[in-house]
Amino acid sequence: MKRLTRTLPLLLAAALQLLPLLRNIVTSPAASSSFAIILRWGIGAGAALGAFDACSAASGTYMNTSSNITGTVGTAMSVTNNFVINGGNTATTSDGFILTSAGGTITSSFLTNSQTTTITLPSGLTFKCVSLNNAANIYGVISGTPTATAKTNISISAIYPGGYTYTTNLLITISAAAALPPTITSQPASVTNIVGNTVTLSVTNGGTAPFNYQWYFNTNTALLNATNASLTLASIQFTNTGTYSVAITNSAGATNSSFALLTVLLPPVLTNNPVGGTNVAGGGASQSVAAGGSAPLKYQWYFNTNTALPSATNSSLNLSSLHASQAGKYSVVITNTAGAVTSAVASLVITNPASPALTAPVKNTGGFQFTFVPAIGLTNSVETNSVVAGGTWGTLTNVPPPATASPVTVTDSFGGANRFYRVVIQP
């Protein structure tokens, strides 16, 4: 009796382990299909849920799955045929898959081709139930482009006609993509700007982030705090003129940009303005200006503010054979590619020269005759009168503006007793 008491619990435990096997042996997984004998290991604490060893026939209903799926961040992937329902019959709405993870549970059926939206698959991946050849073979597909590294355990259950369910565990591992060294896609461009302005140089690059940047001035001078993809220089000066480049590094390598030339321009700056003065008619006058700034500098002189003087395009203005009409205001506008500046106004005053001295008139058979040295560059008008004071002075002759100070002899055929002469300058 005692022996029977000790044996009964062991027999009962063995019977409980055999019941699932007997059920699979005597039950058809789907109507009109052949028997499927699924050998399921369920004895022992280390048994894997849903694991199986073999199917008794190819036409039987089974789930064939890999225990691991791997991918790489940024690389498209599509894993098919790892989850198969082959029932040998036309699928119905009851056929499909159930995914379970920490993110919840979702059912994906063949007829609705539903796609996961709540299940915790690695970022960028989705799951769908599809048929690749006929409705008797239904597949689960994981596809997409992973966007981040991950290691996720998913429980996948296959449901087939008759309400049977096979479950297995799946480990999805997404690894980081291999780091790519930096490559420059857009080089920093040379630029020309004006003193005091702000200039920005920039570079565009590819490769695997994160990147480190270091900008250099004139090849080998590392710029302090210049560690971004762009370099901003505020209130540039002449000392900023030169070449700039950037070194880019990451975990996979390094590269250097080409050189960008920064040209800093200075608008014209007056250091000396023209100075006016008083000059004698017939003589000459000069005006000049001194200026700095980025070459080349261009000059244009003006008379009385807005009259541009022909050919007056140098830093100095030289006037010869002055006439009264040239008296007035003179200025110059200086320009370059960076700007322009206008000088102060210089006033020019023109006075008449003293009248030339005459030799004493000599009376001869032809009348009165005398000599004088005319003013150069001016019309010298010889006038006569019968009295020194009062009377009316009339023009005897006009001596055209001479180029040199050569004496001129004038003969007056007047035969009277009294005759007075003078020379008037006509500027």
C-alpha cells in the first residue's frame, strides 16, 4: 500500500506531461490537412516558450522563425519568411500574428494587412502580415530603416485555423553604423568686405557626427573659440585680411578645407583738403588733396559744387592762364570700391595784374609811337583819350593774349597836339 502511495504522484506527473503531445497527435491543425506532429519540449526549467524541433510533414501548419534579427542604423532592411503560417488551406481572418513587447500587444492579420503602430519595435521599423505567393502561406515581415541603436525582445505568436497558436521569442538588435570620416561638400568661399562690417565664413561637410571644427588664419594660426562649422568676424579691420581654413575631425578621421581669402577694404579717407587762394589773372593756380584708403582711388574735381571739370581726375588740379570766369569754389570727390568722400571747398580769387608800363610816346611822321610788355595770357586793350582826367577813353587796339612776355610796339596815326594812352587788362 505504501509503495502504491509513493508511485501515484509520479504517474500523475508523467500523464500531465504527455497530454499536450497526445492532443497534437490526434488533432488535425486544420480541416482536410494532414496531421502535424509538433515536438514541443516542455520539461525542465530552461525550456523556451514555443520552441519546437521539427514538423512531421511539409504540409502541416508550423511557425518557422529565426531567434535573432540584426540591422544597422541608417541602412534599410526587410526581414521576410522568418514567420510563416503554412496551413495548406486558404487563409481566413483568423490567420495572422500577434506581437507582444513592453510597448503593448497588436494583432496583424493577413486580410487587413495591418501594420504596427504601438508595438515597441526599434525606431524606424514596422511589422506587417502579408502573403507573398498565395493565401495558404502567410508571412510576417519586419522592414524599415533603423534610426537608432536598439536591443529589443519581441514575443511573436502565429495563429492558424482551428485556433491553435505557436509562440516564439525574437531578439532584434540594431547596431550603430560604421563611422565615416568627414568629407567637405561645400568649401568656405572667399569674400571682400569693408572695414567695420561683419563677415561669416562657413563649411558644409558629411561623415559621421559628432564633428570637431578648428578654424585657422593664414595657414597655421588657430583662432580662439573658432570651433563651429561657421566663423563670424565682427567689425573687421585691415589686420583681418588673409586666408582662412578649417580642420574637421571625427572618430573616423580628419580633413582640411581649402583656403578662403578675406579682403578688407577701406573707403577713401581725406588726410589733406584743398586750400583756396588769390591768384593774378593770366597766371596759374594749383589745388591738391591727399587721401588714404584701398587702392585704386579715383578723383573728380568740381567747379562751383556741381560742374565736373574735364580731365580733372588726379589728386591735384592745375589751372593756367587764369581768367576772371575761373574764380569760384573748387572741390574733389574721391571714390574706390568701398565708398566715396568729398573734400572741403576751396575758394579761388582772381585779381587783375597791374597795367603794363608804357614807354614815352614819340611823334614821328606816322604819328605817335610807344612800346610796352603785355600781360601774358590776357587781352591787353590799348585805350586813348584827349585828356588825362575826364573825357572818354576809346579803344585804339587790342593785343591778343600773348604766350610770352615779348614787347609790343603800337603806332597811333593821330596828328593832333594832345594824345594820352593807357593799357587795360581784360581777364
